[in-house]
Amino acid sequence: MQPFCFSCSSPLLVVLFLLLLLRLSTPSLAWAAVSRTITVDRQGRGDFPTVQSAVDSVPDGNRDWIKIHVHAGSYWEKVTIPRRKGYILLEGHGSSTTDISFDANARAGIDQIMRRPNVGVDEHSPTMRSATFTVLADNFVARDISFKVLDFVFGSGQSIYIRGLCAHVQHARLDAGSPGGLVFKGRAVTGTGRIYLGRAWNGYATVVFYGTRMDDVVVPQGWQAWNAGNDVSQVTFAEVGCTGPGSDMSRREGWEKRLSDEEVKRFVDMKFIDDGWLSTQP
């Protein structure tokens, strides 16, 4: 499973309203109904008062879809979906009324973070441990819930995000032949201060912004090579059809990719994350 996280480490505040569509590596089972529903209510009117306690109640090795329905409210907590707790449908009461947020940070210097060669997929890295929301399991779906995070979205997953607000992104594919990539469609990049659209966590990072409105918070160069070092030949950072004052590409890094029409279609089509598993979700 390729982990995926929302994390925080700087004063930049953004809100992600999203239908989380995670590309999962395990082949999907035939369609199955939800076997049971667990409720979360921070006022104590559900089965559990926190999202994490509900997740913890799912048996290790679970292979039956379990819905965790989160009642309206703001849940201030860090949440991790462990590797052995798959087949979870996390459902909010609505993305405008249900959210998960936290403000932990890596509490480590950049040298300590960058010494780990696979920091994007290292569960013990300071950044990984600081994440507000972490998914390590196969077969996970989130609907109608918001994730309020500081600073950035990171990981090695393969995902498409539709609508909402976004901060900068840190991504790493495991190797040149691995699937992976983060695609942001019709969203907005906004906030306070100045940000990169993305930083390469390794030499195979892949991030595409498509039809995104960008406020004047994006640094002119747009992207940072970071852990890719001097070899950015296999880094795919791209913008297509974006608007707003932050979308001016005239001063972008020279190694930003210019995608062909065929490449754009591959990234923005739902087939990028769907080999049939979406149609088999509960």
C-alpha cells in the first residue's frame, strides 16, 4: 500500500474539502454491501467520541466493508488508518459540517528529515508521524468529510482531487516504474504567505494541477526540486489550463513538464485511479 497523508508544519492555513479517491494496489473484491455501521459523535451520542477510536475498533485483517459515520462537528485529532484495517468507508455528515483537523509538525530539522532516503513512504519519519490524516491500508474510501490541514499534502499515493482548496504538495513515487501521482482538478490554491505548488520528495515525484485557480501566493518558480537534487529528468510537475495571478508560468522552473494532450488526458481521466475498483465500492 502506498501511504498518503495530510500534514502541517507552517502557519499557512488551508482547508481541503474533498471526496478522497485513493488508488489502491490490492485488486477489488466483487461488490459487497456494508457489513455494519459505526457512529462517531464528539458529544457522546454515538458508538465512539473520536474517529481514531472508531478506526481502532475495526478488527485487524478485516475484509468486510465497515462504514464509520461521523456526525457533524469538528474533530480535533490525528487519525491513522493502519495497514491491517482495510475496507473502511469513512463518511461524514457533509463536507461543510464535518471535518478533521490538527496542528502537529515534524519537530525536526530539514537535515534530519532528508537523511531518510524514502522519507515519503517511511512510517517512522518525523514528517510521517506529524500527519493529521494518514492512510496505510488498502481499500479505504472517504466521503462527505473535510480535512483541515496546515501546510501540505504528501505521500506516494495515486489520487485525484476534485474541487476545494489546496496547499502545496510533496510527492514521491517508489521508483520509475511505480504508479503514483497527485492530480488536482478544478481546485483553488489560496492562503497567506508564499508557497510552492510542490516539492519533489524524490526523483520520481508526479503532481499535476488542472484547471486550478491560483491566488497570488504561489512563488514565481512554482516548484522545488528538493530531494530530487540535480537530476529532475523523471520528475513530473505540471500545470494545465490554470487561472489567476499565481498561474503565471513565465518564471517557472525550466524543468516543469509541458504535457501533451494525450498525457493530460491520462492524468485527468478517472481511469488514472480506477482499474475497476471504484465501481465495486459500497
